Amino acid sequence: MSTEAALREIAARYVWWQPPEVTLARRHHFLCQVMALGTEEDVTTVRRAMGDPALLDALEHAPPGVMDPKSWNFWHLFFGRRPPPLPERPLP
């Protein structure tokens, strides 16, 4: 399976409510979704395809509500960073 096909398949599994092309265009959301919910195999596939700089960029621009505290802390520590507070949705 090509890298592109593998990413489309992963996108379809983790963000099932929209077409994979839309998911992949929303890169930060897609990567955060995989970092929060992904299997070891899926995370490895995404890391190889997109690179650690893309995951770190997604972490720095994580949409509110996508990552849980455990994943948030894990990935910050994985990249040798101190975890800041989780992003929050602004209240009206």
C-alpha cells in the first residue's frame, strides 16, 4: 500500500465523519487525533510519512478538545518539552 493510501485509510478510521481528503487537509486536527487515539502501528505509519516535525507542529497548534490529558502529556514529554495546559475552547 502506498504512503498516500495508508494515510487516507488512517484518516478514514480516526476521523470517520468526513472524507479522508478533508481530514488530511486539516493536518493539525488529523495528527492530534492520531496522537490521542492511534495504535502503535498507525502512529508509526504517520510518523514515517509526515515526520516528527509535523507532529510537533500539530501539538503546538492542537485544536481544543482533540487531545486528552494523558496523550497531551505523553507527546510533550516524548518531544522533550514541558507540557503546558491543554488548549481550551473559549467560552462565549
